[in-house]
Amino acid sequence: MINKRLLIKNLLAHNDESSFYDKKRQLNLHTKEGKAKFVKHICALSNSNPHNNSYIVVGVEDGDNEITGTDFYDDSRIQNLVNAFLIHPPRIQYENVPFPHLPKDRVVGLVTISPNGRASYFKKNIYTIPAGMAFLRRGSNSTPVDVSQVNLNNVQNKNTVADIENGSRNSIEHTLEGVMDFINNRHKDMTAKYKVFKELFIVCWAGNKKVVKGRTYFSRVDIELINEQVKLFYSALDEVSIEYNDDTFSITEYVALGLNDKTSYYPLEQISIRFQENGNYKMESEMLFEPPQYNRKMMYHIYNANLALLSKLQKGIPLSEREQKDLENLPSTFMICYLNGFDDAKQKLVDAKPLLKAYAENSAYISFKEAMRVLRKMKYA
């Protein structure tokens, strides 16, 4: 079993970006340009490594390899993004890896691209990339090529990557230290628990606990698979319920939505991790979300009020106390507008990102990230 934190360190220590790994400060999958660049790098790394894993490390400075971290990213639909644009898409996995010096809400993203054995190329246009285009890694660059130039017999990185992965295997010491650090250091102010599955896997979780109508929920939730140093779930806002038995650990996520200070919780997604006797595990996800529907006339009023609020923010006009509260709720109300047929609301929310990020109170920007996470899940469901 590979310790993903060790793997990231070994990739960064090996050399600069190469034909089997790339590094990024962050991903921007809110825009067509960001999506195009991400899928381009997936295509190039897959074609350059048809017989070994390749990797993208996210949350690292390009010049000096400083680990600065990035926001927790929910990967449950990211494979669908790659499938939407590539012929012969490789299987990919995005994992969130915590590092001790980073804040709890920051991780290093690790994208693992499995060997494909087939040439990948774009099946439709996106941004400046035309349909039919393929890519290869040339040093640290993803270079456009004709699909006929992809060499599926290329094995030049196979032994190097195998050595890096073998040097990143987990140990009992790393596992025990991970459990103690999770409970005693990073989450000593919360209810923290752990569960051992199949005498091998250890899942730790922590959060603020509350009981409603006999059912236990957690907010500010952090859940990690300690063996691989992978953060399975993190949310600054939403609430989850947790269930487990000897074989399965399940997380049901709820999203708070409402208008005029009336909020209800709606089940968003259930993620189940099934542990097997042979030392493997499988993650399955099921979308549960059914968005609330509201009166059309009322939604027009709220949509226009949000636009007026953004206009004041853009012009630097001070906001009243009520408007500050409305700004905090703006991402979720824009999301409700979009889910009720206001198609432009999503793009308006994306365009508002710089304004919300720059605002003195960061609660609006946190709400923005949560709203975009929910919308991203729905798009690729």
C-alpha cells in the first residue's frame, strides 16, 4: 500500500517535471480554459506513459517546489470530465493528501493517471484545442502531435516510476503516527474517532457532533484513510452523517439551501468505501440531490437583488449589515436560481469569484467554493 504523502515527496525530490509527472500551483476547472489545460496534461501524460502510472501534483510552487497546498477538491466526478473530451480516456484518480505544516482546509492534490495502452486524443473542441488533437510530454511541456506519433511501445519510464512507488510503501510506524497526529494534534478540539477495517485499513474522522431527531450529524468534517495519507472528505460548511459496519464506511453529505433565512438540509451524495479481504478497497458514489423549486416571480426578485449587490461590491459602495448577510448567502442563492432555470446565474457566480475572494469577510468566499463544488458534482453526475 502506497503512502501518498511519501509518494509526493519522492516525486518532487526525483527531478523537475518530466514525461511522467507534472506539478501545478492550482487547478481552475471553473473555466473552459482551465478544463482544457487539465485534460491536455492528462492526455499528454497518458500517451507518454502507456505502461506505467503518471502523476500530477497540485499545490506546489513551480520554481522551488515549496508545498503551499490547495483547496480540498472532491474528485467524484472528475473522471467524467476526462471522459467527456477524450477518445480512449485513461482511468484517473484525484486524491487529497494532508501535510502536517498546512492548515486543515489545505491539502496537496495528487492525480494518478493509470496506464492506458491506447492512444488518447480529443474527440471534440474545447477552448483552443481542436477535435482530433493528441499530446505528448516533451520534458516539462505537453506538446501537440498527430495521434499517429504516439508510441504505445514506450517503456522508458517504467522502471523509474516503479522504483519511486516502491520507495513510497507504507509502514506500521507511518500508520500509527498518522492516527496519533489526527486525534491528538490536528483535531484535539473535536470529537475524533477511528475504525479498523479488515485488520489493515484505518479510517479516522472528526467533526462537531449534534443529534437531531435521534440521528447523528457532523459539521466541519474531516475524514482520512490513514494508511494512504488521503483525505476522503472535508467540508467547512456542510453536514454529513456517517455509518459503518465491518466491511463498509459510508458518508452521506447534506447541503443547506434556502431563501429568506429559511434553510433546509437536502441529501447531496453518498460515498461508500468497501474494504475487501485481499487488501483492496473500492469507493462508490451515488448522487441523491433533488433541488428545491420555488415561485418564479420570487426568484426573479432574488436574482436581480443579487446582481444589484454585486454591482455595489464592484463599485466599492459600503454594504449595510443586512447586505453583508445577503452577500454571505449570495453563492447559495445564485445556485438556487440556476437550479430553478436561471441559466446565466452560474456564470454570474463564476464571474463574482474575484470580488468574493477579495472581500474582507471570507465567509462569502467559503460559501462560493461550497456552491461551486455542488454545481460541479451535478454537471458531471
